[in-house]
Amino acid sequence: MASPRRIYSIYRALAQDAATVRDFQQAQGEKVSGTVHMLCAGDKHKPLTRWGEEMHELCGVLAGTHDDSYLMEATQTFYWASVYAGMTGTTWDALRFVEGSRAAATCGITSPGELQTAVDRLVSQGEQARPDKLFLLWNVADHLYRAHTPSEDQWSLEQLMEADLQDMKKRTYLAPILARILD
């Protein structure tokens, strides 16, 4: 199964190779993907802002006020956090994902509303927002999900990452990166 580390590695590689991917798509006569366009433009504000918007939707899922699935919103927020972190060149180890997963239970955020407030504070920092903090708050959301969802109804972390990986496999421009990272 896919792991958070592996999924992040794919997005980070895409951020690093965006210009090459863009050139390949153009040479093939394909439309350049929106993500590749954004990565080539180098504007970190957009993925940070989108992460914040998607985190609000994820908080809505947790609060029961947003109708999309946890799977959808959790993978979208992981995606936007990964794109932002990848644009900053942050390594997996610097994200401190495992530490963030452990800290999520003791950080003092106990409700979707408190999480939204923390998300807003982080997004307001703009490009000064540390990528590891995006993943810490993602882990807080995941902790809240696991604490309030019966275990038989939960998506495992591996299932979330596998769903994202399967979606990536549909994008032909990711094929060389997937081959490099998955093999």
C-alpha cells in the first residue's frame, strides 16, 4: 500500500521537475496540467490558500456540516499541503510527519472549530507558514476523525494514500515520476 512518505515524494518530485513535465506535455501536444502550471509559476500563495479552503471543508466533514467524504477531503488537503511543501523544497524528514501524528493527540485542539481557527492563523502567515505545520494540522484532523468515527467505518491512513496514488496513476504526465518513485 501507499504511504504518506511515498505520496509526498511523488508530489515533491513533481514540484522539482515541473518545468520538464510542462515541456514534455507541450511537446506531446497535451494541455499543461493546472498543477504543473502552478508549480512553474512558483506562486506558493495559491496552494497554501487552497489548503486552507480544503481544510475548512475537511473540518466541515468532521463537524457533520459538509457532505463530501472524509476520503475526498483528507486526500485533497494532503495534496495541497504536499504541493506547498514541495514548492518550498522541504524534505520528508523536515515535515516531521510521524512526530506530527503523535503530537496531534496532545496539541490541545479538540474540535473542528478550534482546528479551523488554527488553520486560519497558519494561512495568514502567507509564505512564512512552515510546511511541517500544515501536516501537523492535517494530522490533527485525522486524529479527530479517528477519535469520533467508529473503527469499522474509518478509512485507514494507507487506504487514504492508496486512493490518492490510484488517482495519480490516471495522470499520464506523472508516469515517469511514478515509475521512478514506486520502483
